[in-house]
Amino acid sequence: MELNQIAARIHRFLEEEFPNDSVELTGDTDLLDQWFIDSLGITETIIFLEGAFEIEISRADINGSNFQNIASLSEFVARRLSA
């Protein structure tokens, strides 16, 4: 799966599950400071990623580097898919 396809699926999920009219969601939008309301959002995103992309996410993977924005999250998923 191409990186832009991964990013598009993540983008669509985030906009549908966590609508935020005050912030435009782009590949660089800070997901932790500008988009997620609480840790439940991260948990729901992990469940989505594991199901949609058939990957496993460990506790160590849940960090600010991987979950910073759609671009970093897409790169993380792409690495998991190629492993």
C-alpha cells in the first residue's frame, strides 16, 4: 500500500471520528496538541490502525514521534506493513 493511500485512510478516520471545526486537518496538524481531546482518542486510533491495516501496535510504539501528525503516523504504519 502506498504512503499516500495510508495517509488518506487515516485522515478520513480522524475527520469522521474526531470532527474538529476549529482546526484544519492536514498531514502536519499536530494530533496530540491540536486534534485529540484525550487518551481515548489515541486508543480508538490504535484500534482503527490495527484493524484497518492488520498490524500490531505495542505499548512502546505509542509515543509522540509516531503519533505526532498524519505524516508520521502514516510512515509508522508503512514501516509495519513492510516488516
